[in-house]
Amino acid sequence: MSEKETKVPEGPSVQREAVTENELRALGVDLARDFPGSTADDFKSYPVLSEGGWFKVVKHQKTLQTVSREPWALLGPVSLTSEGLELD
């Protein structure tokens, strides 16, 4: 066998976005009461696919408890070239 290294293409990845304390407050989360010892850095927002379609969620990363779950784009992270195109 040859010593040639085969490169495997990188698969899709999910970008987890930071959540601010103000955003958590707007979602009704009181850090001191609901997640004692946690900070806003312990929460992330990202898309998930479930049986109901794509959702944008905010989760506490240490426990994976969902704080917010809202419907997202029909095809999730896939955007069509025709998106936003207006046909009359």
C-alpha cells in the first residue's frame, strides 16, 4: 500500500452563536434563579432539525436544557439561489 495521505472533505458543521445576558432576560431567564452559578457564556444559540422541521434553539450547554425553541427556515442552513426573488 502507498504512503499517500488521503484528504477527507470536511462535513457540514453547526455554528453555535453566543447569547447575551439581555437576550436571556428577554427570554424570561433569571440566571441566579434558573441556572445558579452559570453565566451568559454557558448558553448558545444554534439550529436543530427535528421531526417538526428546523428550529433555532437557545440551550444551556452544560445541561442541554432548552431555553427557547422557535421555528426556523424551511430548509435550515440551505439557501436557494432563488431566495428573495420576486416574480410577478
